[in-house]
Amino acid sequence: MSAEISPLHGRPVIIGGGMAGLMTALALAPEPVVVITKAPLGQEASSAWAQGGLAASLGPDDSPALHAADTIAAGDGLCDAHVVERIAQGAPQAIATLARLGTGFDRGADGTVSLGLEAAHGRNRIVHAAGDGTGREIMRALVAAVGRTPSITVVAGLEARRLLVEDNTVCGVLAVGPSGPIAFGSGRVIVATGGIGGLFLDSTNPPGCFGQGLALAARAGAVLADLEFIQFHPTAFDGPNRPMPLISEAVRGEGAIVIDETGRRFMADQPGAELAPRDVVARAVWRHLGEGHQVFLDARQRPGADFARRFPAIAAFCRSAGIDPALQPIPIRPAEHYHMGGIAVDGAGRTSVGGLWALGEAAATGLHGANRLASNSLTEAAVTAGWVAESVASTPARRLPPPRPVAVPPPPDPSAIRPILSRGAGVLRDRQSLEAAIRALLPLASSSGPAGDPASVGLMIAVAALAREESRGGHYRTDFPQAHAIARRSMLTLDQAFTAAWDHKPSARRVG
């Protein structure tokens, strides 16, 4: 350990500077904690890009029970009902906590929080800030709150490369910065690194989010869950920029419709039409594109002239592409948006590795099941940060063994993985495409090169997807279009994924 970080020895280490990580650090105060991030706080975090808002039952016609029911319906049989109930009940208090920390939520003339509607919600319960700039406003408030909290030490410019583990228990984090490798000794480590969008060619996520937290946990021997369930947002802006700008679901909640180049509203007869669950809309748009059509989001009537006021960020990037949403339809296509799977955790955020917690998009709590209900992700991060903080605080620091020398992996590079996973584990999947992905990913995942960690995560996703011979939520198999009568979550370790891939008979262990 270098002299400059030796005073930090033994403190809880939070990997990730997004909403999940910062709220956990704030909830742990005044206990001293360390937050390590690759980029300065507020940058390269998926949280800052969130447009839709947070779901919470704040309206007079709403309740946590109704919120939970909508969540379970969207989850397509795989939600953990107890987790759903706890998060739905905790959501209103999480909004109050964020407001106390300085988040400026949108409010009506009477001062009450404004509530919007999004797909598959039975009530208006989406809380926004700065219109479609919710994530940006939340991160502004959290970064400021962290700056006012002396117990939080932020070390930016560090990339976590390995968890140091002895006897299935964490004893530190190996990170790399401008001055080289740094080992943080800690028996309490929290992974809050975001999602996997950087593993796909078309994604709405920051490119730096490519499952690095999942790779850290998997290399440490942790169990990962529900990896095959990936949400593809149906209305990403179809232009040359990558990552792809997102057209928030809230635009459809305001009345925008999906049309093709002929003006046909081809989803009109679908239950829920444009406000059907995201996986349904994404598949309809994907198939229509595959038939040679162009697809657009038409907001000319609703919200119409009010578009720029309601959605200033979206209006700005549309204008930069030469489109006025109040006058012209917006070209769209599906893009990877959110991962329902992640590191398997219990009700306190604990993983299968001692001393390791996870939350946010990197974790699989059981809230989202097979398909996330819109705007439940920020809510999940806000609520579970308190659970994780309480669990970490109640876990006493322990005497740490001297860290064993560990080879420092090279900087991860997911570029070789993107075309493989996009072809094999996209919106529509089948055995042939998944087996081809596994064959291509296996040698990369087995290597010690830059593609090794991203390929390992991709391999686990493909193995889990091949093992699930059904269609459910965000996982759709064209060769198995129906769902099984009995819904089961999937659990997988990296060793199991390698064994399945080498045997050419990929299978994930399933548990009820």
C-alpha cells in the first residue's frame, strides 16, 4: 500500500461514483468511507443520463401495493415479491431523502411533486427533476452533498481491476491509476458500477459501463443472477452517434405514437399500444425495421408545441440533428438500455462472497424480474442504498491478512465483444446465434488480454440465455417463443459458465 492511501486502510470501499454509490456513502456517514471512480464525480455515470425519473406512490389515488402490483406484472413471473414490497414501500421516503439532499424535483403550482405516467404503470407516479434531466439533477445534488461530507474520501481516476479475496472473503481492491497499481486493504467492499451497455454496439449507456463490476465479482467467485434478461429501449434516437441518445418513455406517456415511413401506427392494435411493456414495444419496432421499414416516434400532436418545454434535453439533441420534434417525427430504433441481471444479492445487498455487497444496476435484487418496470431503477438505487449502508455499518471491520501479490490485468477493452454480443444476444435470440456467440467469446474470455474481463461477462450472458429455453420479459427466443409454466431465476458462476461453454452444452443452474 502506498503511503498516500495508507490512512484509508480498513475503510469500506465503494467502487462507482453514480447515484447508488454516492447515496450509500452518504447513508454511511459519519463512518469514514472511500469512493473510487474512473472519472470525476458526475461524469461517465449512467445515473446522470437518466431521463425518465423515479417511480413512487405519492398520488392520492396510488399506494405502495399498486406500485408493487405493476412491478410484479412487468417482471413476468420472476420478481421477488418481498423485495418488490419493501422497495415500493420505501420509495416515497427515498424521494424525501433526495429532496433533503438538495434535489430540485418538478412541482406544481401548489408545491406538490408533479407526477408523470410511463408504460405499464397504472397510476401517475413518475417523479421528475428538470423535465427530462432527472438523473443530471440528482447527481448534481449528490455530488454537492458528498462535497459537504468530510467522512467521504473520493479518489477519482482509479479503475478497479481485481477484488482481493482469501477464503471466499474480500480483503481488498486492486486498482490502477495514473501512477500505477494501488491496493486498498478493506474487508468491506461495495460494487456500484452500473450496467453493461458498453458490451453492445447500440446502447443508451455511457461507453465506460461494460459490466466491469460484474467481472470483478465473477472473478472473485461470486454468483451472478438473471444475466439473460436485458432491456432494450424501443425508442433510442436512430442516428450516427454512439452511445445513442434516448427518447424517454415519458414522451410516449405524454401521448407520442410510433409510426413508420408511411405514417401507419403499426402498434395500434397491440394491447397497451405504445405504452405496452418495453420488451413488447422493442420487439415490434425491431421486427418492423427488419421488414425494411423506417420507424419514428411522432410527437407532433402530443406533446406537440409543448415538447421543448417538457423535454428540453431531448429537444436539444433532436435540433442538433436537424429535427424539430414539434414538427417532424423522430427516427428511432431499439438499443440496449438496462440489465435486469447482475451480481446476486440478498435483502441487505450481500453477495455470495464475504465482505462484498452490490447495488444499483450491477446487482440483481429480484425487484425487476424478467423485465424492469419503467423508472424503477433509480428508485431501487435510492432505497437499497440504505439497506446496504445499514448492513455494512453493522459489519465490524476485521484484521486483514497481508495482500498476496496479484498480477495486474491490462486495461479492459470491450470493443471486440460488441459485435459478437449484439448479433448473438440482441432483441431476438435463437440457439444458433447464441452458440455462435459462445464460440467467439470463449477464447477471448480465457485470455489474459484486454478483452478478457468484458468477454467473461458476455460469455456468462450468452450461456445463461442459451440455457433459458423459453421467452420471458427481456429475453426472447424465436425458437422458444412461449414461456414455461413455472418461472425460475437463473444463477451462474464464472467457473460454471466456462465449464458449460467448453462442454458445448451451456446450462445455467436454476433455482426456484
